[in-house]
Amino acid sequence: MRRKRNHHFKSGEKHEEYAAEISPAGIPIRHKRKEIANEIEGTNTGAMIGYVALFLSLFSIAFYPVTLGSLAILVGLLAVNFGARTLGYTAIGFGSFSVLFTLLYPLSLSAF
């Protein structure tokens, strides 16, 4: 009986399967479910809350700094909780800058 060969002599091609070694690792089921839920919903709630917080924090620099800045910090924390970390922390930074600058600037003027 003739022995079967694993490769083609002319091309040097071997007929072996490497799919398990080459393919990327699978995403856990929990992450897939969250991604599917976000795709079905159509919007990412954390990003929307983050943009609202960023708008409030930038708006607070010019108008009602203590009120809108404090509100921006709270909404920014909510955005971080919903997963929009960059937008949330940026809104917290701008909101805290607005509040601290408003409260500390008159103190620096009275020192001189």
C-alpha cells in the first residue's frame, strides 16, 4: 500500500490547519452581550451623559460657575460610572477648575 504524503512537492504547501493558533482569543460572553445591547439600543448612554457633562463644564466657565461646575462634576461622575471614562474625567476636571477658580480668585485679589 502506498503511503499518503502531507504536502505537495512542487509548491511546498502543507495541508495542516493552524486556525486555533492564528485566530484571536474570543471575547467573553458578558462583553459580547453588552456590545450587542449597545448596538441594539443605537446609542451609548455613557457617551451621551459624558457629552452633557462636558458641555455643562465648559459652559460653567462663563456662566454660573459654582452651580454649573458642581453639576458638571456630578454628571461627570455619573458618566464615569456608565463607562465614558475620558469624557467624565474631562468634565470633572473642567468643572472643578471652574468652581475652584471662582472661589479662589477673589481671595487672591484681597491678598494684595
